[in-house]
Amino acid sequence: MTATRTILVSGDHAAPTVAAATALHAARQGARTLLLAADDPHRTLDAALDVRLEAEPAGYAPGLAVARTDEQAAFRHALGEIGGRLKPALDLLGADPLDPEELTALPGTARLALLRALPAIEADVLVVLAPPPADLIATLALPEQLERYLARLVPEQRQAARALRPLLAGLAGVPMPADWLYEARGKAAGALAEARAAITAPGTSVRLVTAADAHPFAELRRIRAGLALHGHRPDAVVVHGALPDAALDSPDPWLAELARRRRAELAGLAAADDVPVLATGPAEATLEAVADRLYGAGPGPEPRPAGPWTVEDRLAAEGLLLWHLALPGAERADLDLVRRGDELVVGLGAHRRVLALPSALRRCTVAGAGLQDGVLTVRFTPDPALWPVTRPLASGPS
């Protein structure tokens, strides 16, 4: 069962404090809350809470339990799923299987551990101390990427495998793994679908954390663009260490000017993509004080759906179909577009996504693209060889 509200808190060294304060606030609002540390090798959340987190949830405050993802357990579970199936092949090669005590989680296991944990959480509110933004975006993109790889490498059609299996079995002298391979594929596809449903649920959102004195606004734009590429939008940006309002009237001209400049930066950040900006002061003493400063007596920011991706029909006026992709924060210099069959590969700096074209656009050729006000518009013209202009054209996405 997926939590009805999931908040993925990601950012700099203050993210553990913000995650803990967010979870504590939700519990004080009466929600059954779980605070989960994911990809936190240095146990920064443990330090913020002054407790040692374990894989099994433990009570921390009324209505609030705390836990951490277990990379080793996730890795052993994944190998356990296929270990028995591989034994005949290992015996054939004369290889000894690894003992459980020998298994060490490989790089990237933390992402899989988080994705495996999300669908299993039962809580009203789940607050996750998530990986840093770049790793979080990669984690959010992983289910779709792996589903694509499964579809290409292990297609559901079994006919070819069934036809070749007796021949291969005779040549190799061992049973061929066609049946169990497809069984494993089915399990993997089901797990990926659950993880994808959890991260794309209407109640799931990302909350970014950054320092007031880091001038991070260009970096935040890139992070927002990367999230938007994969269908996510921050519900808020938390700026910690902000100067108090009293600094605006300070007799020290340098401090007053710095406070005005920081206030203008925060206003500009809030205006970009209309993202709510929350701020903590230089030194709130307790998690309760941080929660009060951020959220007051209210529930806090709500999830914000990503901008719509729509197809606009301009065939009658211009002979074009336009695909509008909302990518707030994207910059023209970071964009890279490649048409590949019925797909469009969109690169945005370090991030990349393969998008299936809506049905109307698959029978068109790309005529150009432009980025304006955070919206990428790709222009398509009908291909007469595939879709004669005498036929009526559909105008909406599939």
C-alpha cells in the first residue's frame, strides 16, 4: 500500500534537518507518519534525530516512526530471486555460488532499495531523506528506463524462444531457461510498475533544500528542468539560513544591503515557475522550531502537478502539429533532440529521456523546435508517404 502523501526531501547538508522537521510537523498534525532515510551512508539523519536508525521502523515521537532503507537486504533479495535459477549454469561451469555473507551491495543498489521500499510503506505521510538532486532525478527515472530495457531485451512474445529451446537444450545438454526467464521478467515488470506508480502518484512530490548564502538559483533552475523532464515538479524550495526580517532595517548598511539583496533573490526564485519558497533562520534551536518556522499551523505545501504535454493542431492554418512539453527551468544551450523511429530522445544537460511519440506524430516528420517561457515546442509536418494529406488527421496525443 502506497502512502497517501510522500515527500522526497533532497538538497544540501540541511536536508536531514528539513526532512526531520517536516515529518515531525506531519505527526503533530495528526497524520500517521514515517520518516525514511534513503542513500544516507554517513547517517546524517541519525545525527539530526540523535538516534540510530535501523531497517525496522521504530517510534520516535507520538505518531512518528523512523527507519532507513537497507541496501544489503535489497541486494540479497534481488540475487535470491535469481540465485536458484542460475545454479544449473554455475554447476555446468564448475563455479561455486557466493555465500550470503560474501555479498556486498553494488553501486546503484541504494536507488533500487528506495524504489523497492516506496510501494511497501503503509502510512498517512511518508517523508524521505532522498539522495541529492542529481541522484534523485536518476532514481525517479529508473523504473521507466528499466521497463524499456525489459521490453527490448526480453520481449513478452515467447514464440522464438520456444522454437529454439529444444535445439539449444540438445546442444548444451542442460535445460534452457526460457520459462523461468519470462517468469522473472514478469516479476520484475510487476515490481517496476509498483515503483513507478508510487513515484508518479498524485500525492508524491519533491521538496528541494538549499542554503541562502550559496547563490544556488541557476543550479535550482537546472534541477527543476531535470525533474520536469521526468514528469515531476517541486512542491517547494526550502532556503535555510535566511537573514531575519529585522536585518532589512539594520543600522549596518552592509547587512541591510545584503538582506535586501537576499530578499530580492528569494522573490525571483518564487516567481520562477511560481514555486513556493520557504525559509528558515540562521539558527533555530530545535526541530520543532524549524517546523514552526517553515509550516506554522498549516499542513504545508501541497503537491503540484507537472505542466501538461499537449499536441496542438495547426494543420489548417500552417500545416503543422505542435507538441508542447512543459520544461520550466530549461535552457536552450542544454537541449538535445533526436528523432528515433516512433520516439523522441530529449536530452537536457546531464538528463535524458526517451519519449514515445503520440500516435498522430508518428506519421509526421520533425520540422523544427523552439524553447520559450519554459515550454519546448516541437513542430511536426505530415509525411505524405505515411499519412496522405487527403486523410483526416488526429489532433490529440495517444
